[in-house]
Amino acid sequence: MKHTGIWKMLLAAMCLALLGCLQAQELKGHVSIILLGATGDLAKKYLWQGLFQLYLDEAGKGHSFSFHGAALTAPQQGQKLMDKVLESLSCPKDLVPSRCDELKGQFLQLSQYRQLKTVEDYQTLNKDIETQVQQDGLWEAGRIFYFSVPPFAYADIARNINSSCRPHPGAWLRVVFEKPFGHDHLSAQQLASELGSFFQEEEMYRVDHYLGKQAVAQILPFRDQNRKALDGLWNRHHVERVEIILKETIDAEGRASFYEEYGVIRDTLQNHLTEILTLVAMELPLNISSSAAVLQHKLWAFQALRGLQKSSAILGQYQAYSGQVRRELQKPDGFQSLTPTFAGVLVHIDNLRWEGVPFILMSGKALDERVGYVRIVFKNRAYCTQSERHWVPEQSRCLPQQIIFYIGHGELGHPAILVSRNLFKPSLPTQKWKEVQDQPGLRLFGRPLSDYYAYRPVREQDAYSTLLSHIFHCRKESFITTENLLASWVFWTPLLDSLAFEVPRPYPGGAENGQLLDFEFSGGQLTFSQQQLEVLIPDLGSVPKPSDFQVLGARYRQSPLITAWPEELISKLASDIEAAAVQAVRHFGKFHLALSGGSSPIALFQQLATGHYSFPWAHTHLWLVDERCVPLSDPDSNFQGLQAHLLQHVRVPYYNIHPMPVHLHQRLCAEEDQGAQTYASEISALVANSSFDLVLLGMGTDGHTASLFPQSPTGLDGDQLVVLTESPFRPHQRMSLSLPLINRAKKVAVLVMGRTKREITTLVSRVGHEPKKWPISGVVPLSGQLVWYMDYEAFLG
């Protein structure tokens, strides 16, 4: 009896343990995955295969699943389309066929199509899920809704899910969105606000599928696993530049409607390439497994990006594109699109780690090869005494040093991580990455494959399979938060606005592009290496090049006129300013230069900073012609533009820099603070006879110059040297040198550039001395010289 009691106790314990195991398995609960747009292209190509891979990975680990394909298509036709897709699903090569067939059969049984069109449809779906869970004796863990539909449909679907198809309290909800997430900052804000009214931030997963590509997904783990080797290298002292590249051979045929609205920058640079940039540039969290930490560090990287100028980008368009748009969108025969299909953008990051390091982002269609990669090129300070044939690849410091995250395609044909052997041997997880066998004759980035430690994935996996797994396991670091999305659009929108009417460089496509799209960078400026053929006067047979036209001298309003293509014009003006500076310093020991703000002088500032190393900056005093009434640190401040494009690149003694005092006593341009009088006194004290050696002006489309505007008498005459004025444009309050002070200068240069100035250029050429209508007409130096500098577009249109 005693032994019988013991056996009963053991049996009861075993039963309890077995029940506990079964409950533990069931505790993970039931997950319903609803794929909206289940019969669309993205679903057919990637999403159903990704969901099947998720099932293969998770089957038998405790969760139960149901998969609901949903669309607007009627049930019978929708089920037929979906069955066709499901039949084509494949298993990984390392899964035995019998097991594959078994799991595929299970997946097909768990997948069903349903039409989701009305509120009632969503209510029925909700009821069906709850009924299934109850009938099977399960409990609901959560639901995933994958929006594989156009963004215009998001709001209605989100409203229906929120009102009629949320899981009960205690179960989670995850909603997944595909790009585009807006067209600019404002539209992205509106979309984010709309979605935020239906879902919590932690419920939303915005997909950028490049974050699921194996080489990209490995960037942070690689940096983490190789901290010791990279800590001293991953910074401005050792990195020469970073290239983030995505090239495609296909064009936009069949997608003209989408492409005409978005273009290459919105399609790839604003999202894929920028996300990759943040992974390279962000500070590495102590724990990269913490989604919150990774996302926060990415946001800080976004916030450190220096604002882009128009000169930060170059654009191209393959020659067949406009014809495709005309055909697909029924445009008239003469229609010419301005949408770029190729773009290169130069990005800088304003922090201690990356200051001065150029990040080059480039993407385009109809190029010579299909390839994507991230290439970190390190500075090489070594000199090797022996000739190159004696260099040892694993030891020579003279060979290039680089790390490449090879996203795919190209010569290699698969994802890879490459590290120069003369850098360090990287550490990678051996269960996921294996060494690549050498391929004699294969050269990558100028070196044979044998020069690299090269690794490829043990098993290649589609990006969507990776991301669906991350969604299921709540790994938010692989997705774009609302805050990071808006930070990206804040960065890109000003550039997109400035390029809206820019004519892209035409290119033939493919191998015929030759060197036409090659570009180079200097300072913050990106330019094509090869001058583009341009027509000054159409239909003259031969097409003249910019270099065929010399800098032309003529007269405009009885004063010397210099006209040229923009690049030559800026070069000429910079040389003339340097000559004036050298002469003034030789005779008087100093050079007083007053500079206007705005966008026109930016190229001049960059030219002076990077191309004039004999300029006597140590003896130059820099003054402002005008200033907006904003803090000097504000992006709208003229001084801030001067600082960004000139001052930080040259050595001017700080006591020779004279910003306008628009911000005194924590107020902006208050009359009682007498900022204008203070600046006038400073000029009188330091500038002999208050006569600047050179004043640089511009001309607005309304005829204004400095901050002296039409129909405003302030500053046009009288004894005041510096005045407060009102602008018709925001910010309205300005401080400006007066016309009488400008006209005391020894030389006045007026820079006029761009097609938008053609009309005012013609008008001003015909008017007399009418400064109240056209302030620029009042610029008549008393004893100095006035010279006009105009590019061909402003002069000829």
C-alpha cells in the first residue's frame, strides 16, 4: 500500500509536469496575420513567401497561426488568385522535401482569402477570429495587419481596424505600412497624424525593406562585435569618405505614374540610403539589442545631419524617360519631364566623430550595372619604400584600406562583408556568415578578392522574411518610427524644394553613359566631372560647350558687365575679389569686404574657401551688407550662411568678423537697442571714411538690393549708414547698409544669377535713377567702380 501511494504521487507529478509543458506551449497563444492587398505584386513576389518562412521558423514553438489574405477582389476570384501564389511557395534548400511538403500543406490549410471592403467585412473577420480561437480552445496572443496597399487607402482601413477589428485587451496589435510615407515633410506629418489617431506608436511598423537585407542588417552587429578594432578607426581622423550606392540597370517603364510623382531622391535616397547612413554614422549603443536605444541613437544621427544646399546635389535623367511618361500618362508631344532618375548627394554630419567626412549617396536607373553597397574608405598615411611587387597583401599598409557591406548583385552576385586584409580580421557569427572562396580574376573596388577577408551568409534570406520575423518578435529597431521619419523629411524637404525646377542632365542609359555621370566633390559642393553640352541658341547645327564661350565683357547701365556660364562667372568674381584684397592689403594693410546674404553668393563663398589659398584672410575684415532679424544661429541668418560656407573653412581672425547686431538684450531689432547705430559706429571707427574696399550685392526679382525694398524710402537717402527695414518676405524685419553708405565703396560688385532674374534684368536695363521703385538703380558709387556679374541665364534667359 505504501509503494502504491508513492507511485500515485509520482504519476500525479508527471501528469502535472506534462500539463504544465502543454500549457507553457499554449501560453504563447494564437496569432492571426492579415495581409491586405494579398493579390498584389508585392504580396505575390515577397510577402507570401515571407509569411511561409515565418511559419517554417515558428512552427512547433508554441504559437498557433491563421493567415488571412484580404483584398477588394470578390471572394471566388480572390481565392483563386491567392491559391496560385501559395502553390508556388518554396522551402529552403536545407529542408528535406518530405518535411517541406508537410509544412507547406499545413500552411495552405491555415491560409484563406476574404474580401475586406466594408465595415461589416471587418466585423465579420473579427468575429471569425474570436470564434476560431474559442473553438480550438486557444487564447489570442495578437494580430498583425500588413498594409500592402497604396497610402491613399491607409486611413479607411486603419479606421475600420480600430473600430471593428482590434483584438481584445491583453492581446497585442501590430500594423505594418509600406512606403511611401509622404511626399515631403508636411504630407508625412499629415499621414503620421492621421495614423496616430487610430494606432499607438508601439503598434506601428513602417517598413524599409533595405533594413532587412542581410548586409545592411549586419552593419550594427558588425560594429558591435568588432568594437575593439573599430573604436579607434570609426571617426573623422581615419575615415576618408563613406559611399552609399544603389545602382539599377532597369528603367521606370511601366511605373511612370509613380516615378513622375516621386523621382529618385524620394524613391531611394530619402529612405533606403538615409537609413543606411544612420546605421553607419550613429553612436553605437552599449546594448544593440535594445530597440529603444538603437532608435534613439538613430534619431540623434538624423539631428546631426548638416542641412543640404542646392549645390549638394547633382541630377540626371535617362533620355527615354520623358517619352515613357508621355506614353503612359498621355502627356502632349512636347512634354519634357524634370523628374530626376539619377541623383548624387553629398552629406556632412556636424558632430565630433564625423566632422568633415563626406558621405556620398548615389542612386539611379538605367545605369551600367545592378549593385548596392556601403563602402567605408580609410585614409592611408603610409609610404612603402619597396616597389608594389614586394608588398604583402596581409601586411602592406600602402594598399587601400576599406570595409564594404555588399548588399547584393554586381560582380559578386550575393551579399557579403569585405574587410581589407591590411586593416584587421573581423569577427562575425560563424553560424550565419562563412568565408568566401577566392575567385581568381575577380576584382572589387580596384583590388582582387584575395585582398579582402570576405564573408557571405551561410543561408541567403529575403529581406521581407527577415522583417516579418522582426515584426513577429517585436524588434522595432528594424523599422521607422514617426519621430525618425519626420526627422528624415525635415532633412530632405528643403533640398527637394530647391531642386523642383532644376533641369536634370540627360544620359543615354547603360554602358553608353560613359563618364557622363561621373562627379566630384569639394567642400559642400557636388559637381559633374564632365562639362555638359549645352545649346545657347538652338538649331544651329553644332552644339557649343560652356568652355567654347569665354567670359564676355560688355556694359550694362553704363557700367562694366561680365557675363559667363555660372562656373566661369563665379571663378572670375572670386579672382577679382582676391585681386582687390591683395591690392588693398599691399597699400593699406587691410581689406574691408561687405557681403550680401541669400542663395546666390553661396557658390562664391565655396569658391573662395576652396580655390583661393593666397587670399589674405588674416588681413581681411568681413562685414554684412544686410541681415534678417533672427538669432545668428538661426538657419535663416545671413551670418549663419557665411559661417557654413566660408568662415569655417578659412582663417579669419575672430576680431575681424563683424556680424550685424540684430539680437541685443534678448530682443530682435528693437529700435531702443540702437543696433543699427552701433553697427554704423563700428564701421566709422574701423573703415576709413566709411568706404568699404568692396561691397558685394545681389538683385532680387523685384529690383531690391541688400535689404532695401521698393516702395520703402528707408535707407535710400539721408545720413544714416545702417537702417532697419521691412521686407515683404519672411522674416519681415531686416537690418541693412544704406544706399549712401554702399555708394561710398571703392568697388561695388552686383552678382545676378539664374533664369528667374531674366525679366528684372531686362527691366532694370531700361530704367533711369529710380531707387524708390527699383532700389538697385540707386547703386551709383560716388567715386568708386560698379561692375555687374551676370550668368547667361540671367542675361539672355
